[in-house]
Amino acid sequence: DKDSDHHRRFLLKLSGEAFAGGGGLGVDPDVVHKVAREIASVVRDGAEIAIVIGGGNFFRGAELQQRGMDRARSDYMGMLGTVMNCLALQDFLEKEGIDSRVQTAITMGQVAEPYIPLRAVRHLEKGRVVIFGAGMGMPYFSTDTTAAQRALEINAELMLMGKNGVDGVYDSDPAHNPEAVKFDALEYSEVITRDLKVADMTAITLCRDNKLPLLVFELLAEGNIARAVKGEKIGTLVSN
Ligand code: UDP
């Protein structure tokens, strides 16, 4: 149902945690390099890729709050962390010969453009990768919700959610339950009624209400981003 000269547009959500590699904290350049190589290859094949990166490898607002900090201020720290991930990815994309622009929801003119949706679309049409940083710029939201919102605003056909260490959605936590069963496909209503841990509920209801499909897959498995873009049967497809 797409014109042959129409470039397919995707919003890729990357977990911040994955960027830390084994370390848990900060950025492991080897991981970012690997992710950048895979993104570069799908962009060379003609896909339009916009990216939202989490910040769990630096700070999560809710965790800092539990340790006594003000929630909104901790959330801003969380958002600033995502920007470092954006810059690291931009650097490795550049080394792959792929042009990119970082757009942040909190203005910081020296390092990134402000978030301007129409300009983001223009970048994509020119074959540039657009990396959205600083989440929505608002405390109490997540980068999953940001990814859903940005996907909708730039008209992405599918949200690709690259997870760290898990290859899809299971009926219970596969890290703790060896009997856990993976779903190949799933409806948003089931995610909600069974309270499945796919993304936070704000993100899930935003996708459901606007009929945005979501593919959950293992980010760091070799070649997986290309498989996801080509529509191969990997991970779990969540839709209405
Ligand atoms: N955050 C926020 N508003 C947003 C996006 C993110 O306040 O719109 C903060 C929040 O504290 C969150 C942190 O940034 O915990 C890092 O993002 P997230 O936890 O979504 O990262 P991920 O778990 O995907 O690595």
C-alpha cells in the first residue's frame, strides 16, 4: 500500500541501558558503534530512521526520587542523560558516513537543534537520521512515551522498540520464570488487561488510541535492526 518511491519511515526507540554495555552506567563506545553500523546500513538501503534514546544508563527520575531527591528535578537529570546518548550515537553515525541531526526538547543551542517537527521530517526526507533527545522535555514522562509521540507526529509507520537482553514480550518475566512464553503478536488491549511490561501505560495507550503498531525486539542481536525494518518475523508485534 506504499508507493515504490516512498521511503518507509520508522521510529526506533533504543534503551539507554543497552548503551552502557556490561557496565550499567555511562556509554560503552563499542556498543554505540555496533548500533550505529546497523542503523547506517538500513539508512543506506533507503529507510528513513528517527530515533529516541532512553537515559537509564545515567539517571532514572523515579530511582533518584526513592533516594530522597525531588522528582521533577531528578526527571530533568534523566532527560539531560539522554542527550549524552544522542551525541554518542551521532558521532558514530557520522563515522559511518551517515548525516544526522540531534533535536532536543530542552533547548541547548550549542549541541543540538531544538525540536521542530517539520524540520525533522525534512531531514528524514533528505536521508538524514534524526535523533530526538531530552525526552518530551517534561518531568513525569518516559522516553517510551516520547517515542510514541514523536512516531505519531512525524508519521512513522511503525515504532521499533529495541530491548536490552530480551527478544520480545513474554507472558511473565523470562529472567525469573523459565516457563515464560513469548508472544509473536499481541493486541494493546491484552497488554493493558494483563499488565504486561512492554512500555509504560502512557506510551501503550497513546499507541493504542492512535493505532500505531509497535515491534519489540532484541536490540543487540546482530542484524536485528535490518530484520525489523524489513518486516521479518522477529520479536513481538503489538497492534490494535
Ligand atoms: N524523562 C522525563 N521526561 C521525559 C523523558 C524522560 O522526565 O519525557 C526522565 C525520567 O526521569 C526517566 C529518564 O528521563 O527515568 C530516562 O528515561 P527512561 O527511563 O525512559 O530511559 P530508558 O529506561 O528507556 O533507558
